[in-house]
Amino acid sequence: MFWQGFGAFFTPIIDTFGWSRGGTALALSFNRIESGGMSIAVGYLLDKYGPRKLMAFGLFITGVGFIGMSQMQELWHFYVVMAVLTFGMSFGTFIPIVATVGNWFVRKRSRAMGILMSASAVGGMMVPLLVWFVDSVGWRDALLTVGIGFWVVGIPAIAMMVRRPEDVGLRPDGDPVPKHVAGRPGVPVLERRTPIFTALKTRFFWQLSIGTSFGQLVSSTTLLHIDAMQSFDISRTTASIAVFGFALGSFVGRLGMGIIGDYTDKRHLMAISFYMQIIGVLGLVSLNATVGGVFLGQWGLLFYAVFFGAGFGSSIPIRMAMIGDYFGRETYGSMLGIMSTVNALLGAVGPVFVGVMFDVTDTYRTPFLILIVVLVISGPMMTTLETPSRVKARFRIAAHKADLAAQAEAAGSEA
């Protein structure tokens, strides 16, 4: 309804009010910045209080945001309701759900993330239905229905959320419960916490964060893809079908790469996902274009759906699993929140850059071609990352030194 489906609302809203693409896309960029800024707090609160309370609060606010958007009249109203939506979804959706699943798996974390994230792709496959619904009842009634739908579907699902398997007497990956904790729910057998401030000082953290942020910068423009296709003389119906193809490719990428990720070096898989997105973006900008006297027609829709969909989708579970591989379970929520903040700050540039460039050049082709350069840079940044074993070893050494320092200080105080 939002991350992949908001394009169904974007063009009708602009047609109703006559707002510029750049001005409207700026609200989407503020959405990314706000989401990133809140991610640190959400991650910290999640590690401290668990997912249920955060999700109950967040999903309620999300419903309020969609209902409020259905009543907006001015551009500043759009900015306000986007801020409300971002606030609600930050607490109610992505980070709490991903971090909880990340805490339940270790060896099978990548495939678990693939299955989880494929659900979002299934939602993306419903975009043609959403476009039909918006065109049938109008965007205001559609948004009102979506807001109520978040309450009806989302809030009962909260009862299924448990922060970690040890809280109910289980072990990650379904492993057997050791005899000394069998039948004693709430007795955790946990790994040592990664020292967060030590992690933030490493080159590895920033290389991973910035490299994945470049990918986020490009993928954040998906909200504008239906509008871009329409500007390339693709009908709204055909554009919605292409987005369905994108979602199908994303589903295959998320599920397939999630399974492969448990057996293959995730650094190389991330680079492959970025290079697939390059082919997909080229397919998008080639629509009804003439290159060297050759009219390319609509063949690019196939490349867009297959390669951008699969590339975008495959990067998500791999990125989520890498955070767990490098930083562990106990600080997963916090590290996911911090990294999401960095991703969001760069990702926010995407929609406003594309929107403003369209207002200036009257075409979406130029900004999307420029964004390809960003994806080209991202690949080598992933392949040159350190291995998880080396990074974890550094964290263990830092934690050991901190323990020794604390013991020395305690001994000095007693003396």
C-alpha cells in the first residue's frame, strides 16, 4: 500500500491538485529522512521492550495517517500526513518485524529473511488491483479504506510477535533446547552483545552502510515508476502490469536469494543484485526511446520487471541477514536501526532528485541514467567488505579489553 503501491495514488493526487512532481516527491524524501532519523530510537526501544508494544502504537498511527491523507486539501497537508505515516510505519512495520525474525534465526537467517520479505513482494503483485480500486472509487475513498484496513489486519497480528525464542523456552533455528533450560521458558541462552560504539568506529560499518545506501537511493524511486512510465507514453494499465511484473521478479529474487544466501558469500550476492538493477533501470529509460535511429518500443518493460525486480528484491534479505551475521542477535534491532538511518539519509535523495530533474528537463530519462552510476559504484563496495569472522573477532577483542579495563578499575577502587 505504501512502499510499492503508493505509485497508484501519486498520479491521481497530482492530477487533482496540480502540484509539481518535485514538490510532491520532496515529501517522499522527507519521509525517508524522518524514517531514518527515527530508526535508531525504534531499534533501541525494540531491544528494550520487544515488538508488541511498538507495533500496536505504530499500526494505530499508520491507520490515522492514511485516513488523514484521504482528507487533505493542500500541499502542506500532504507533508503533514506523510510525516504521520512515516512515524507510524517506523514503529509498526519494518524494523520491529525484521529484527524479530532476525532474532529467531542464525544459520537459517538468510532464507528466513527471504521468506519474510517475499510477503512484501506479494503485496506488490496486488498493485494492478490497487490501481483498479483507486480508479474505481477515487483516491480519497481508497486511502480511507487502506487506513481502516491497517487496523483490521495489522493489530490482531501483533499477538503472534515474540522478541526471541528464548523467551518461550526455544532456541534459534529450531535447535534442540539444552536440558538445563528445557521446560523453563524465559531462561535465555544468549550470545554476547556487540559493543555498538565500537562497531560504529569501524571502516566496515560505514562501507556496508554507504554501499547499501547507494542501492537505497535508486530503489527509493520506485514510488515514481508508474508516473515515469506514463510520461514515456505507457498507459496507466500497462504500467501497473509492469509493476506487477516487478513485484513478481522481486518475489523470486527475495525468496531465491534468501535461500542461496545461507550457502554463498553474501558480499558477492549483494554486488550481483546491484548489477541486475542496472539492467532494469536501463530497461525503464529505454521505453519508447529512439537510439541510433532504432525505435526501442516497449521491450524495456520486460527487462525492467525481471532485472530491476529481481535485483531490488534479492538485495533486501541479503542485507538484513548480513547485519545479523556481522553484529549478532542481541544488538540486531539497534544495529538495524542505526544502519537504516544511514540508508535513509542517502535514500531520501532519490525521489526528490528524480522529481526535480523531471520538472527541469521534462523527462525522467536523464535522472534515471545518472542513478545508474550510483549502482556501478555500489558493487565493488560490497565485494571488498571484510568477512564476518574477522569483524566479529575485532568486536570480541574490544569487548575483552573493556572487561579488563573494568576489572582493573574495580580492583583499584577496592584497594
